[in-house]
Amino acid sequence: MRLPRISELRNMPSVLVAVVFALAALISVSVAWGAMTAIEAVSKSAIDRGLLLEGEDWAQVETNGLQVVLSGTAPNESARFHALSIAGGEVDAGRVIDRMEVPPPAAIVPPAFSIEMLRNEAGISMIGLIPAATDREDLGQRIQRIDLEHAVTDLLETADYPVPELWDMALNYALDAVAMLPRSKISIRPDRVAIEAIADSADQKANWERTLRQRVPGGVRLTLDISAPRPVITPFTLRFTIDENGARFDACTAHTEAGRTKIVAAGIAAGVRGRPNCTIGLGVPSPDWPDAVSRGIGALREMGGGSLTFADADVTLVAAEGTPQDTYDRVIGELEADLPDVFSLHAVLPEPVSISGTGEASGPPEFVATLSPEGQVQLRGRVADEQERTIVESFARARFGIDKVYSAMRLDPDLPRGWSVRTLAALEALDQLANGAVVVQPLVVDVRGVTGDQEASAEISRLLSEKLGEAEDFRVNVSYEEKYDPQAALPTPQECVAGINTAMTDQKITFAPGSAEIELASGRTVDRIAEILKTCPDVAMEIGGYTDSQGREEMNQALSQRRAEAVLSALLARRVLTTNLSAHGYGEENPIADNGTEEGREANRRIEFRLIGAEGEPVAAEGEPAAEDGTGDTPEQDGAAELPDIRPEARPDDAAESTGEDAAEAVEEDTPAEDDATATAEDTATGDEAATEAAGADTGETADTGTADTAQAEAEAEPADEPVVVDPELAGIRPKPRPAQDGEAATE
């Protein structure tokens, strides 16, 4: 189509006007669009930059013409207003549209309630935050009754928030603890109680620890740190011997860890094998004790044999028979020069001594006392006169029993002075043995035998060095045998649970369906468990009841609680001390098998016995892996640490210093750290289920309460499908108590 020429448009003025207006409109629109785009870009860039510089870059900026839209989720209301302020500072605030969101405010977290109690000679003080619902007046009165002589310092504050679930139990337990411990600091949290205390003796420390662990409530975790002062050793004694049986410590004491390490290292350098035990105690006569002892041991080693006895600052070195005189003189001279000034050395090169042990030999006069494994004592040999014979017999009967002493002593008025002291000291040493003999001669006292006390050699050496005096020769050859140790004869906690494990594996404990009544067939199993528990009076255990998943959860939990309590009652009826036993029902928690099968449900219906560990928590059984999430606080171990079974390589006599410093370094490098916690058994018995809502018989389990306990089992119970189970998820924490709902009836 041909466009009109300008000359032609002149003849058509209306068309020309239309064209001009169309071009103007197009130009105007283009300019306006460009201006709008430029304004949007500039506004967005300026606001983005401002938000970034102010740290509010979480906000998202969008532009729509002159409108600026802010969106995004603000951390809080203050950040939202800050972002609006930044945008309003870059553009007109009226152009800013707020589409930002603010998350709903978090619920106010209740404060952490806690109490710090301190008790000492000045009284009892409390500081902390407690719930407003706690009866503060009653709490103050209970604290005041503990110490009537001093006013209670109450610095507690309150907050009006709900009482935590375990708060009351933890608080009551802590009040019992502060009443027991006169010097203590107790920290109370809703789920944890931490106790620090000072005991007067090691026995008191052990009793307190045992009692506190027995009483800890379920769900509350206990941290114990009870310390006892070091023993006072008098006289401060050390005895080291090298004879045909090798080198050994008959008694070893030190006053510091470093001193013990140095002494034991010197003994190892002299040939000691095994794990020498050196007690740290109070009463050292000089800070130079480790130096003096290590030099004395080095001198005895250089001499080739004999005995070295330290009794406070008196040092007695008895050389071995046959030691060359020149060697003896040289070693003794060097030792006298090396010993610190406070120590006094008495050296003896003995004449050959023959010990017959009969009391009738033709050699030196002897007094012989023998102790049989049955406890019978025979007294033979010589005493000075009738009065001394009466004294010895009376002393022996007082020590060993009136009917256990047989006397066949004869009189010898030519005995040396001090003979009666030697005979009485020998009888006192014999009292430390399970069986053995003592022989008294004018030049030596010989003690031989076996004992169930690991400290017997040290005690005998301490006794003889004190009674006989300085520069006297005595020989102690006493060995420890575990069968004579009354503590070692008791079963360990692991052995107790292993016995229960065996009993439950042989025959399950079963209940009547839907009830907590123990079936007659389970009486034998309960009897066996009762006999085992009677040998474990101090072992704390928890009896846990479990069901399968059929039925309502609340009813299953209540039924499992009643069944666990039924086992506890059945054991009490069999005269078992139940102060260390607690019962708790877990319902259908922690299944050990598939509840979708009858066999699995049968396995899940069970009773479990668990050891309560050092902090009142169930712990894994010995030989089983400990739970990964388990935790445990352990009190620190007191007393002498065991040293590793090491011995240095042989060295020339002139290559080692008598102090044994090189060996000390070896001991320090090789000594293993003491374990803070020993894994204990978490073995369990099998039990039964809660009543089922769906049809299906419940094959009940577990120990009987009253009449079922005394009736004879008439049928063999079905053997357990599963061994006693350790649930690793429970190894780290003791369960929280739940009230048994005995009023609810189980439905079939």
C-alpha cells in the first residue's frame, strides 16, 4: 500500500494531527516506562544495600512501580521494624508495603531450680531457686531439726512455675543425706543430686556410700565424692627383704605419691616382681623418707641379700648369712654416710641360725607356736618360769579361744632377758595368720604361714619392729591366699546376677493371666533367687516388670508394676533383706522380641533383675558391652594405687644408683590409670505381659506373693525362650518411678 505524501497530508490536516499525536503518545509511554524501570532498580538497589549493611539481609525486596514490597521471616519483631525503618530511609515510607512475617514467640522456659546446701561446724546454709509451691516453712523446720544448735542460713528465692517431676524426691533424698553427713556440700537438681563429704575413716566412708546408693530414688542420678583422711601409721614402717625367695616388700609406707613411686622403683630395681603395694599415710618421721628408703634398698641389693627395716627414724639392716665381711663393712659405711641426719642405722652381720621349729632341738633355745587351719594352737618350747608360762597361756587363750590352746611348754630359767616380750610378740603376730607357725630364738623371730589379709605382712613387720626394738632380726614369710579372705569369699555383684540369670534361664517365673499372682510352678525359681540374694545382702538391684504390646499402655504399665512388686513381696516372704531391692514396672517399653508373633510376645512378658551401679543406675553386665549412651559418676578411689607388673633389665652392680631413679621413671611411664568405674552386671529375669484387650490367653509369669510361695510346684514351667536380657537403652539411667494403677482392671 502506498503511504500518502506530505504534500498530500497538507491537504488532509486531520490525518496529520492524528499522526503527530500518535507519535507523541508513543514517545511519552517509552519515556515513562524507562523512568519507572530506573526508579524500581534504584530503589531496590538502595534498599538491598541498606539492609545488607545493617545486618538485616534476611529481608527480601521486590518493586512494583513506585511500590516497594518487603517480605521474608524476621527473627523477631525488633528486626521487622528495623527493616521497615531502613527501607523508609531510602524511599518514601508510604511506598513501602510490609509483607514480612514474625515467628510466634517461644514459650517462656521455666527457670532451672536448684539448691546448694552446705553443712559444717558453723551450721547449715542454703542458697538457690525453688518453686513457689515448695513449702518453704516446712523445709526450714526440717533443716533446723538436723542441727538444733545453730541457726539455718536461708538464702533461697522462689519462682512461680510448675514443680519439676522429680523435684520433691530429690529434695527429700538430699535432706536425708545432709542429716547423715556432718561435713558436706549437696547440690540438688530435679534429676540429679551431687554430694561431696568428708568421712572420719575409710569404714565410715564405705558405709555412707553404700547407704546413699541404696536410698537414691528412681530417676534421680547420684554423684558421690566422699573422701576419708589418710591413715595414721605408727610406727611408720617399711620392711624390705631379699632371700632365697627373691626380693619383696613385707611392709611399705610412703607419705606422698612421688615418694611411693621412688620407693617402689627402688624395689623393682632390686628385683621385686609383681605389683608391690605401698600405703600412703600420715606419720612420716622425715620428708627425706623416700630418699632414705631407696638408698637402704640399694645398699641391701648391693650386699646381695638380707632384710631392711625402717621403724620411724630407726633403720635396721640385717645382712644375709655368709656375707663377706669386707663387703658388709663397705656397704654399711657408705649407707651411714648417705642416710639423712635424722635416721639412725643399726647393722647386723648375723651368725648362722638353725631353726628346727620343734622347740626341742639341741641348738639355741626355742619357743614354737603353731596355728592349724581349724584354729587349734599348740604352744611348745621354753619359757623362763611358771609365771611366764601362765602369762603366755592366758594370752594365747584370749587371742585364739579358751578351748583351742594346747600347751606343752617347759621351764628354762637360763633364757635371755626379754624372752617373754619376744614370745608375746610372736603370738600376736601368729594371730594375723589363717594358719602357720612362729619360732622364737635369742637371735631371731621367724613367722611363716598363710593369711586372708593382704596387709598381714605389713602389720606383722610393724608389730615386730615395734615390740622387739631396734637392731633385732626377724623374718616374715607370709603369703596371701584368697580362700582365707572373708571378703573375697563373698560373691561379687556380677556373680549374684549371674546366679539369678541361671535360675531364670532354667525356669521362668510366670503369673496368672491378667493378674499379678505368681503361679505355683514358679515357686522353685523364686526359691532359688531368694537363696542367691541371701548371699548378696549389700548388692543393690532393681526388679523391672515388662509386658507385651497387647492392651492399653496404661493398663500394661500398672500390671507390670504390680508384678514387679509381687516378686519383691515373694522374696520378702522368703526372709530376703529387701532394703537394696526396688520394683518398677515398665509396661510394654523396651521390647526384646517382635510383638507380632506369639513367641515374641512371650519373650517380652518378663521380669528383669538389674544391678544398680555406683551412681544408682542400672549398668551393663560383666562381659557384655556397656550401653553407648550410658553414663556413670564414680567416686574417686582412695588408698594405694597398684603398680604394673614390671621388672627392669638386669644391670651391672655399678651401673645403677641406689636411689633407683631410672626405675622410678619407668614406673611413672608404665603405671596404668585407675579405673573410675567398673562395669557391673545388668542381668535380668524373664516376666510377663499386661492383660490383653484382644482375645488371647496371657501366659503369665514371675514370683508369687503369699500362698503360692509355700505351695509345692505341680507342673514344670515352660523354659525361657530368651536368656536374661540387658537392654542397652536403660544402661545409662535409672528409670523414673511411675505410680501403679492397681485400681484399673485388665481386660481380656
